[in-house]
Amino acid sequence: MRSLVIFALVIFAGFGAAADMIDNCNQSEDLNRRIGGCTAFIRTHQKQDAELAKAHSYRGQAYFDQGRYRSAIRDFDRVLELVPESHNNYVRRAGALIKLKKYGDALADLLLATDLYPEFAENPRVLFRLLSAYNGLRDDEGLLATTDRALALAVWNEDEVGLIWSGRATALVRLKQYEASLAAFDNAVAAGFSEDWVFDYRGTVRCNLGDKAGALSDWTRAIAIGGPEKIRRTQEHLVKEGRFDGPADGSDSAAFRLALEAHTVDHGC
């Protein structure tokens, strides 16, 4: 009888450990606990089935959230070996590939996910990752088409709207469609998007359109946002042009401002 009791306790303990392992894998508040639980499940699970795929997917997402993108990709690869039609995991893998600047592979995953699940054509997360992939590839036609689709949706907050307009404006700059680009940058700024590079780009656009005063205003604003590091980089550029004697130390000065103004007036954009 005693041996039967011990056997039962061992069995119940095993069930308890298995339950803990599954609970740890399923929760998302503690990423390390999720990775540990999913790893234990993956090592002990005997079947090549959807449950194994789910554990790899959960662990891959936890790796992604920790910035461990290569580990995440390995897990998403395994999911897609087990369940090739898992459209969500193509999107997840694309996110990790974008972080590693593998834009072509990311784009292929996103397009395949959309083929498998056409509703993704209007999915905000998919659209944002498409924007990143097209921008990384300098595929301006793809970028413009995707911003058209994104801006047709009424699901974005102001920051997101500004980011979409700024991406559209950047593509139009590369295509030298300066008037359209200026309008897009204006929309980005109106939405509250205030990164220093937006004013840098818009200043260049205004310069190309002959608006020297507007260009100087935007470049001055970019410097105010970017601070000493932005000033230092601008000073280095002006030193190379022979307009500024230095030092290129990131400190603002009247001489620096005069050099920037001279650059704006004389520069051919």
C-alpha cells in the first residue's frame, strides 16, 4: 500500500510540474518565466503538433520583446515548419527581420501573410511593418501605395498619422516630387510629429523650391530639437564647406548661426 501511495504522489507531482510549465508558457507578464516554461514544454512534448507550434510561437514573441531577434526568428521558423499556414507567425517573423534590417525577407513574409489572410491588407500592425520594409528597401512606389492604404483607415493616433505622413514625404523626396513632399511633411508636422530629421528634410525641400527663409527656419528648428549632437554634425558639415572655422563641439554661437545662414543663402540644395 505504501508503494502505491508513493507512486500516486509521484504521478500527481508530475502533473503539477506539467501544469506549472504550461501556465508559465501561457502567461505574458514575466518574459523570462514564459521562456522557461515554453522551453520546458518544447523539450518534453513528444508530438510534432499545434501545441508544440504554440509553445515556439509564445517563446519567439517573448524573445522578440526582449530584443533577442535571432532567437525569435528561429522559433518562428519552427512554427512555420509545423504549421505553414500560420499567417500571424509570418507577421511576427517579419517584425524580427525588420529589426535586423533584413527588409527583403520581411517583405516576402508580409506579402505571404496577406495572401493567406486577405484581411491583413487593412491590419495596422501589418501596414506599419510593410511601411518599414518598403522604406528599408527604398521601394518608393510600394511605400506610397502602402501609405495610401494606411491613411484611408481611421484607426491611428496622432503620432502614428505623423509617422505615416513622414514616410510618404520621404519617398516623395527621393522621387524629387518636392511640392507633394512638402505637403506631406506639413501634414506630418500638423499631426505633431516633431523629429529633428523631419525639419531637416522639409528644409531641404523648401530650399529646392526656392524658399530659403523657410529652409533656414526648418534647419534652425531641427537644431533646436536635436541639441548639441545635431549642432556638432551641422558644424562639421559647415567646416567642410569652409563656412565655419570651428570648433565643431556642439555649442551654439553667433558665428555658427551666421555660417548656417550663409549656407542657406548660397547653397544649391
